[in-house]
Amino acid sequence: MKQVINLIILSMMAGSLLANPAFETDTIQTSEGSLVITFIGHASLMMEFDGTIIHIDPVSQYADYSKLPKADLILITHHHSDHFDLQAVDSLKKGGTVVILTKKCSEQLSSGKVLSNGYKTTALGFEIEAVPAYNTEHMRSPGNPYHPKGEGNGYLIRFGDKTVYVAGDTENIPEMKNLKDVDIVFLPMNLPYTMSPDMVAGAAKVLKPKILYPYHYGNTDTGKLARLMKGEKEIEVRIRNLR
């Protein structure tokens, strides 16, 4: 019966995605089934695993969320408007939707569960950990970083035997050295807000994922990252449409 239900859900997803035919998808095999990643735009992602729909940083600018599957789980990395959109969140919510977010986001959306840097939780059977996300070099003005330490999250999410790291808006911070056995990584790549290709390459060489997705990259030359990573045979760089 569970297989039949999952097939129905996947069929409904396919119908919804036809309304947004530009979205690319990848399928990752795990020990407990397929993880389907939909690349919506900028930092907005959708993941489907075992019939559960997860939306990350949904923003209406990048999709008509009324035409996408409702969320079982929503993860929001921080309060900036290109990551946190109340309209998109409201469009995706249904009865039982779990929202995990930062303290600053909770000032606008009281129904979510706050997860601070370094803390873990389990939601709908998924192990989720909040990782710091912040700037160390790039500043709006002296002493005023684009993303101050403690305000934003990256997220580690476990899918069967695979761990996905969605880094949020961050630079290649020291805390990345403590992340072990990360399989799939999303790293932001646009100056001055996050990282340059060189910084992303440096972070990837520390994290050593099997798959690296640059995201939130705007007009950055993704080819430069591919060239910098050419010698890293154990890391596959996948460029998807996530400007």
C-alpha cells in the first residue's frame, strides 16, 4: 500500500512540475530509496524522499508555489527576503506542515520551530542539524558583515545513508572542518554576499562531498569553479540552473 501511495504522490508531483517545465531535477539513490531534488532557483530547492516533500527557502519570485506540491517540511536558512517569503510559506503549508527556521525568522512567523546553530532535531523522521552560516570577510561596512554569526543556518539533513548539507548564506567558515561524511553539498557562490569560486573550491576540498552543487550564484562564472575542481576526482561538480 505504501508503494502505491508513493507512486500516486510522485505522479501528482510530475503533474505539478509540468506547470514549471524549466525546473531541473536530479535523483540520488540512498539506502532507503530515491531522493529527488528539484532546482527551483537561487536558493530555493525542493526535495522528495519516501513520499515526504521538503521545501528549502521557498520564494515566490522563483516559482508559482501554488502549482508545486504542498510541503510536509519547510526549512528556512535566514530572514533575508531572497530566502524567506511569507507568501510562499503560506502557499505551501497544509495541516501538519513542520517549519524549521531561525530566531529572526520566528519574529515574523510564530508557528515555526526555532533551531539555533549547533542544535539538532528530528522532524518527520529526518535528522536535521543547524550549522552556522556567516561572513568572515565581506562586510556591508567595517564591522558589519552581510550575514552576522548566529543569525543564519545551514542545514544537515539525513536521507538514508546520505547526508545533504545546504549551507545557506555563508563563507568558507572554520566550522566546516568539523562536518564529516557529507555526501551532497550546496554552497553559495556570489560576491560580495557569500563566496567566490575560489572560496567554494576551498570549502569543497575541506568537506570532500561526493557531489558539489554551487547555488545562489547569480552571474558568477560557474565554469571557473569547474576548472578549480578539475583535479578533485572524487568530487563531482554539478551545475544546475540556480541563479
